[in-house]
Amino acid sequence: MTEQKNQTNRKGIIAMLAASLCFSTGGLLMKVIPWNPLAINGARNLIACLVIGIYILLTHHRLKWNGVVAVGAVCMAGVTTMFAVATKMTTAGNAIVLQYTAPIWIIFLLFLFFKRKPEKTGMISIAIVLLGILCFFFEGISTGKWMGDVFALLSGIFYAGVFLLNSFERGDALSSMFFGQLICGAVLCPMVSRETAFGAAVLIPVIILGAVQVGLAYILFSIGTKYTDPVTASIVTAIEPILNPILVAVFYGEKLGKFAIVGAVIVIGGILFYNIRNSIS
């Protein structure tokens, strides 16, 4: 029984690790595509919708459509759109780390809508993360990229909405992902017609973004969360905000500023502190 449990846990860790690696390619791929971020997001969402749709058919998953799924779909469209815009307007590192603040916004939303007061661990984590956010905005004001940081924070809030809404009984993660990407793709994809660069160096990254960085990543993430305990999951997913800016720095030459590096360490540390303490308490 113990061996079977260990095998199941390893399966979850591998799936979560693979998902994080897929997510991590987003910053680099968006940087090398010379399109408007809305056009990029429309194209990648339409491709991701096709990938997830095939997965739904193969697994015979029954799609749901109700108010909770609809709001979740809007949140899904919002997180991908805000992240795409943020990545173009600020550094990829700023965009992904500020999106990674989602658990803190979940605490705020739970208090706002359900009057659920955060515990001591949550309050400490909020204070730590807000300090990290201040470092990012100090860097952003000095470089003129603070609006990109605002969009990155919005992506984190939408991401929090996805996690929160799909926790409801009437919610369904795959349905929200599918419909959110379908709606986002249908609305934004026409903007691709305004672009002029359509060579292989552009189209290949767009296809990888949709099929791997969004479609496959979310499928792996949904599998991994079934078999991985919260502590392990929080540690493995922390690879994304670390690896994303490293890939961009190595292959694109974009680096984080000094204050942004400090902010990244503080934010990631604050989120890990919250996840680990909340899971073992």
C-alpha cells in the first residue's frame, strides 16, 4: 500500500514539474514574437482550446456551463490576457512573480466575499508579499515600466479568481479553461490579421505557446494536483517564477533590476511560507 502511494505521489510530482516547466517558457516565447500582446494571446488561447478540447474528448470529460463556470472562464481569459500584456510592458520576471502573488489575493477575496478573516500565517504572508510588491513598483517607477507591473498584479488577481471559483461545487476547472480560452481566442484572434510577420520564427513560438505553454501545461497541472500534497505542489510550482526570468535572461538578454530581484525573493519566500505553514498546520 505504501509503495503504491509513493508511486502515485511520484506521478503527481512529475506532472507538476512538467507543468511548471511548460509554464516557464511563456516569458521567453512572448518576448521573441514581434506581435501585439493581444494578438499573441488570442492565437495561443485558440490553439490551447483545441488541445484541451482534444483532451476532454479523449477522457470523456463532460463539459459544464453555469454561472460559476462562466465567471471562471472570464477569470481564465483575464489571467492570460493580463499576463501577455504585462510581459510585453515590463520584464518577464516582474510579470511572472507578480502573477505568482495569486494566493495572497485569494485571502483578500475570501474576506471580501465570504467575510473569512485570514489567520496569523495569512496576515504575515500578506505583509511579506506587499513588501516585495513595493520593491517591484520602486523599480518600475525608476525604469518607467510600472504600468506593466499593474497588469501583472491584475493577472494575479484573475488567477486567484480561477482558483477560488473552481472550488465551488458547481465549478469545473476544465470547463472554465476550455470556455475561457475559446472566448478569449474568438475575441482577440482577429487582431492577428493586423500583424505583418508570419515567418517560421514567429509562427513556431506562437504554436508552442498555445499547445505547450497553455494547453499541455494546464492539463498536466490538473493531473498533478490530484496526486500531490499541497506542500510538495507549492514547492514544485515555485520553479516557474524562478526559471521564467532565467530563460529570458539567457536566451533574450533581459535581466531583472536590483530592486526587482529583491522583490522576487521576498514575494516567492512569502508565498512559500504561506503555503507550507498553511498545509502543515
